[in-house]
Amino acid sequence: MMSRWIAATLGALMLTFGLTLAVPYGNYAMADGVSAPVYRPALRKRCIAPAMWWGRGQTNWVCAAAETCCYDRLLRKGSCLAASQRCF
């Protein structure tokens, strides 16, 4: 019975130490001679209106990143408004 506890403890310790050594090397990817990727801020965003309950599919349109996505259910049309404006 005691050997099971010893084996379980050693297994947990090996797993813990193995993950602590492997995680720092696995998070950062760098190819030979290639620097890390440069992430630019998003210039546009995709707006998706919810699907209608009577069987129409989703409507998609693209707005600038600083704009607000608005959808008019009456006209079934998406629009982009400035961040200071409100959707009605």
C-alpha cells in the first residue's frame, strides 16, 4: 500500500517538474534566424448580425476598428457608425 503512495507522489513530482521545464520553451516560437512576429493593431473588424428567427441567415459586413457595428432589422442592413454615435 505504501509503495502506491510513493509511486503516485514521485509520478506527480516528475510531471510537475517536467511541465515547469517544458512550458517556458513551448510558449515562444522562433525559427532559425527569424525574429518574433510583429502584431499590428486591427484596422477592421467583421460585424455579424444575429440570425433571424424566420429562417434568414446571418448578415456580415466589415467596419473600421474604431467604429460601432449597427444592424437595422427593418431594412435588414448593417451599418458602421462612429464610436460617439448610438445605434437605434
